[in-house]
Amino acid sequence: MEREVIDRFRGCLYGQAIGDALGLGTEFMTDEDIAWKYPHGLQHYKQIYQDRHRKRWKIGDWTDDTDMMLCIADAVIEDKGVNFYNIARHFKDWVNGIPMGIGENTYKVLTIGDYVEHPFEVSHKVWEMSKYQSAANGGLMRTSVVGLFPKEVRTCAEYICQLTHYDPRCVGSCVIVSELIHALVYGIEPPTRSQMKDIAKQYDVEICDYIDNAWAEPHVKPLVDYDNWGYTLSTLSVALWSYWHASSFEEGLLAVVNAGGDADTNAAVACAILGAKYGFHAIPKEYVDGLLYKESLDKTIDSLLDICIK
């Protein structure tokens, strides 16, 4: 049993990194862009079109989605537990480096002077300044690792989301994905669609529509929001679609990546779930070996395993 848990644990974080790295190839693209640049679809890292946006990363590198997930992981490893203020400090250290692809909301929050001392207050203030409208997917994109925590997953998902994204739609998205990953990895009965909607209602009833759409829609493309690239509920819907409709890790990865839109984030979240569902052993070797920082990711995963699975 423990071997299976470890396989799904590793699959989750590899899934996040792989979805992010391959999804970069179609990030911000429409169907027309993808048809021109990838006439047979994007399947391999080496195909990634090197335009002005994408050539900032090396082939096989991940983006800010996985960078921020690793900020959470590194803080947890450092503390051998969860300290929200240390996670905030790791976010701040990251933004003080050379972060690429950082979202607008995340940037606004992390660059305020006293963020490390008062992260929740700063995050809430930025949300308030948006007239309570900002509900970007920057909290959701990094939450996979929270699902691997051995306990208090919901509380941790809430607070870690609120370190940068205070909107209840963001928080509810993170809770649903984190609890789903936790159940899949640790062999607990995963939440049903009805149970996910019960969770959603505790945060924002609008989330329910996106859950239902993911369940009912046979194809992923209609769920991709080309007009609002980074909306947390669009990413949640795409991720849940992959969980319910993809019969393998690779099928889900390629479907989400080739749907375009906010593809790196959509695929990072979707493939974290798929990795947790199908396990590391089910991920094609080329996607694992092609990651630029595979060795570093392995070290992080091994350190987390020592803390989370005893």
C-alpha cells in the first residue's frame, strides 16, 4: 500500500511540472494559433514554438506555476511542517529574484513592502482594491503540494491560497483540488461531484456551475476561457474535466495542452490530479526525462515524502 501511495505522491508533483512545461508551448494560443504552429498538435517538449514569449524559457523548463509550488514545498521541508509566514517569505524571496510569467495579482501582492510581515492583510487589501473582482488562478496553480499534506488539508489550502488570492472563488477552487489530490494519493474515497458542490457552496455558489460543466462536457475546449485567460474557475473546470474524462495521464495532458488558453496553468493543475490518480509509473518516460530540473524535483519529492509519509 505504501508503495502505491509513494507512486501517486510522486506522480502528482511530476504531473504538475510536466503539464506546466509542455503547456507553456500553447499558453495564450487560440485554436488558429495552435493549428498554424502545431499542425499535428503539440506532443513533445522539443516542438515548443520559440516565439518572443516562449524563448525566455529553455526547453523542458517549467514556469511560475511550479516555481511557486516549490516555494511551498521548500518552506515545508525547512520547517518540517506548515508555517504560513515562512511560505510567504519564500514567495517574497522568489519574486525578488527573476520570476518569469508571474501573474498580475500575485505580483501586486508580493511586491508590497510589508508583505512578509502581514501577508494576509496585504492580500486582502489588493483584493479589496480590485473591488472584490480579482479571482485569478495563481492560488490554484500551486496547490497540488497542499493535497499531499498528511492532515489539515482544507485549512492549509485556504490559508496558502489567501497568502496571495483572497477571493472565495480562488479559495474554494484550491480546497476542492487539494482535497481531491489528497484522497487520490492516500487511497481515500474521492469526493463525488455532489460533494464537491457541497464544498463549493461554502465559498461561492458560482463554483457549482463550473463543476457541472466539467462533468457534462465531453470535450475540453469549450471549457477553456479565451476571453478571461486566468480565471480560477475556468482552470478548475478544465482540471476536473481531465479527472472525469481522460482515460490516461497522456490523454489528459495532450487534450488540455492542445486546447490552448492558459494552457500551462490548466495543464499543471489537471496533470497534478492525473498524476495523483494514475501514478508516476503511468507517466510516459519522455515527459519525465525531458524535464530540465528533474534531479532537483526528485530531491524535493524525497524530502517531502520523509515529512508526509512516516
